[in-house]
Amino acid sequence: MSDVVSIKGTKCAISNIATSQDDRCTSRKIYRMGGEYPDTWMLACEIHDNTTTSVIDDIEDEDLVIPLDDSVPTGNLEGVLCSNLIYDTESDRILYWGNPSYTNRVYYSNPVYHHVVNETNYREFAGEVKFVLPWYGQNFIFYKNKIQKVEVDIPTGDIVDLPINDGACGYYSVLKKPVNGLVPFVGQENVYLFNGYNIQPIGDRIKDYIRGYEAYFSTFCVGYCKDVLYIATRRDNANYNDNVLRCYLPLCHGQKSLLVISICSAT
């Protein structure tokens, strides 16, 4: 939001209107308060571009019909550092998590205004949040050793414990979209398929591979293409993810095989 400008009179010319540095901005709104609305910001006009810097406000008070509601952001949380984000289609919010100072918080944007997070737009959870998965109108919170369900929206939904004793190993270790109704993720002990209530390990070979590399869990990153789950990993003190695991998912091929392939060598 811009600074507030005080004026007198029934008609005014507004100049030096700020434009957005975000090239996705396609319109801007000007609100005014006073006259018949001494305590309410009302929409005076909307500029349908990101280039105009001056307008004339000659709208009568009785023609103002749209107030500034809670969906319009009134402040920004500056300098929030998060490690991952995801879009929740049900609430029309962007969810952010992984702030190193507040690892148990999930921040959420205003609906529609996805780039804006008000100072109080966060919810604290029971431990470090590794991943947030919006799915079927609910949100699933992945911790290190468990998964919880938030019924409906992140800000106010009831929290339900699930009968699961493993969780995500890192901020990028959960696939953001389900595959045939199941969500693959890398846990502390294995690679699992999550169905919204419980988890199924995909096999012992991946379990044996993961064991002993707990120090690199934060670097694990998953991707999916054509029935194959790819897991980028870091081993042996490399400075980058220097190996990729290729997992043929049981739900697609009826297999539980695992092939380890090296895509680059640590130097």
C-alpha cells in the first residue's frame, strides 16, 4: 500500500502514483476515507494498467459502494526468509514455510494477493514443519517423525493427528502433486506412498541406501516423470547433489526395484 495523502475539496487531481516493480501487476486501486465515510476506506477508482501515474477523483460520496475489506493487504512482513512454498487452490493462498528463525511456522498470503503476507499471517505448529501439502480441501503438515492434518484452511482449521510415525526428511522431499491418488515422499527411514491417512514403504533397497546418510537429509529433492520418482541426493561431502535415485513406483509397475545412477561426480 502507498502512503496516505490528505486532501480537501470535492474534486482532486492525484499525481505521482506509484507503479509496481512486479511485471505481473495489471491494475491498482485507490481508496479514500472522509465525508460520509469518516472511518471506512472506500474504493474511489481503479487504474487498469501499471503505467498511469495521475488520475482525477471526482466521485461523489453517495456513489462509493465498495469498502476496503480484510482481503486487501494492509501491511507487509519484510524480510521473511522461507525455504519452500505451495499454492492452496481451496483458500487461494500461497503457503510458505522453512523460516530458519521460526521453523514451526507456516506463513500464508492474503487470498488473491499472493505476494503479500501480513505481519500476523502465520500459524505455529507442534514442531519444525518440513512440508505442507494442500490436498482434497485439507492441508497436511509433514514433520520429521509424524504427519498431521489441518481440516480445511491453514489459519483456523482443526488439527488432527494421523497414525503415522515417520515424516519428511527435508523441505523438498515430498512430491507436490499426487500420483494415482498417492503422494510419494522421502522419510527418515524409507521412501513412502501417502494416501491421506497412512503410509506405505516402497521397499527395503531404498531403506538400506538412505541409512547412514542422515546428515544429507536436508539436501534430498524429489521429482516425478513418467511413472518414475527421481530423488537427488548428496553423498560423501559433495558440495551439491551429485547422485540421483530412480525409483519405479509400485503403484505404476508392480515393482519395488531401485536403480542408483550418478549424474555427476563430486570433485
